[in-house]
Amino acid sequence: MKKILFKIDGRKIPIFVGHNVCGKASISKYIDYKDIVIITNTKIAKLHLKKLEKSLKSFNVKTLIFPDGEKYKNISSLNKVHDFLIKSKFNRNLTVIALGGGVIGDLAGFASDTFLRGVNLIHIPTTLLAQVDSSIGGKTGVNHKYGKNLIGSFKHPVAIFIDIRYLKTLPQKEYISGLSEVVKYGAIGDRAFLRWLNTNSKLILERDPDSLVKLILMSVKAKVSVVQKDEKESNIRAHLNFGHTLGHAIESSLNYKGISHGEAVSIGMLFASAISVEKSDLKIDEFNLIENTLANFSLPVRIPSSIPGAKILQNMTYDKKNKKGKINFVLLTSIGSCCLNDHIDDRYILGLLKTFQS
């Protein structure tokens, strides 16, 4: 088991990474009061809920279970959490545990921040994407019909438990989807890490335990390093959105159906890399390394032909990074070096969208 201390706002948030970390690190050490609510979904509840409840038998534990899916990350679900907490007569001496992937983590995090103006939160991410990205950094929120994560807040947990055992039960498609965010860390910050991912793609796809621990640790350290420098995304934290401008637009254009977040971000990263070659001096061999790494992980790089380019462009205008009505892309000047660019012409974007449609 490895431990990373995430230092933010004078706090030290422990992030545990390894096998059976919930047992080894003892979750109870990070729970101050008797009342606990576990928020999870139907799939995770069947696989992992009983074992977690058993480890917390000395506490007053209640559970709230949602259906699985991005479409449930909305205001309606947030209201259901609030209703449950209020009707259960919980007070501020409450700990919310988010047991699940990014949807559950974002929803439970937002609810814990807004119920009675804030109660304690613990993340137990069960998907690769949540383990390397969404559980770290304090971002919470729900989706709106006009875009992804447009309503939310910043809420840091008291601890994060990243257990690779949960990845054993993760469907291969969802596991591969999470690798998209891992590739992102290499592309925006660490050429050597990107090359290691490319070279070791077979072992990673086979979920080799040592490779898993390494790629999670490298990803977590990369995310922590950026967030510690820019918690509220005033400058360099925006670099973590590499590939997300197009990715989020694709997701919202499809009403969060038929494509996962990681798959959409994969397409968005190669799209942004193509712009970077023409507008930001990214070298062709670096573009090829990114494309080849995504291909080695069987991640998509083409936009579904069913989505009109004009609709994607319109949804890009709702992106959180945009300022003064201009679409703001995260581009690469080279692998490991990013910049923001809001001077990309709409006609150029539409032309490239057409090129990228399969």
C-alpha cells in the first residue's frame, strides 16, 4: 500500500493506493461521528456494498442506491439525496461515503457540500477513471441539459481509498475508458510516462497488478501536483481539461448515451492534438505517439457520424473554460507542455469536425 498526502488549504488529505487499502488503512480512523450514509449505484451495491457495511458495523450506517449511468447525474438525483438526508434527520455530525465511479463521486460530493452547508466526505472510487481523476481535486457537480458539470462546487474529502481490487470486476469497456484519462496525464505533463504506457499497453490491458499500481500512482501524483498549484482552475488546472472541450460536447450531443466519458475524451484529445499540429507547433511524431497509444488501448479517435457538426460546435460554446463567448481549447506545444487558445475560427473547427467523423 502506498500513501500520498494531498496538501491543500492547510489540510493534508491522505490518498491510499494499493490492494485491500480499505482494510489496511482502516476507514474508521477518518470517521469522526457515528452517522454514515453510503451513496452508491445498483451495480456496485451488488458487488461491494456488503463488505464495506461489514467493516463499518460499529457505526450507524444507511445506504442510498441509484441506478447506474451518467444520465442520473442531475439535479433530480441531487434532490433525492437531500430528501433522504433531511427525512433521516441527520445533522452536521455525518460522514458521506461515495462508493462508485465518477457519477457517484460527483453527486455524493456535491450533496455533502450542500447539505447543511457541508458534512464530511470520503471517496472510495471503484472505476479506473474515478481512481485516477474524478475523486481527486475537489470538483463536484451535476450535468445540465446544456452541458456537463455546469452546476457544482469544490468539496475535498477527508480521505481517498483507491483499491485496485475493485478493478477486477470492472467491465473491460469501462476499464479501457478510464485509460483515456491516464493517457492524458502523459500527453500534458510527462513524455516518459506516455512512452511507458505505449510500451506496456498489453500488460496494462491485462490489468497486471504492478502496472496498475504504477499507472494509478503516476496519475494521482500528476493530478495532485497540478491542483496544489491551482485549486480553483484559474490557470494551469485548465490543462487537465485537455480533450474535454470536444469530449464534453460529444457527450452532451448524445444526451450522455452510447459513449462513455473516457471514450469521448479520447476523441477530444486526438482532435486537440490535430489542432496543435497546425496551430501550436506540436510535431507530427508526437501526434503519432498520442494516436498510437490511444490505438493500443482500443480507444476511439473518430466522432460518431450521427452527430451534426453544428450541434457539437454549439455545445462547445457551453464549455466551462470559455471566456467572453470564445471556445477555449487546451493545446499542446509539445508532449508535456500545454497552452490555452481561444482564437480558433468556427469554420476551421467545423471543417476539422467533418474530417474526424467516422
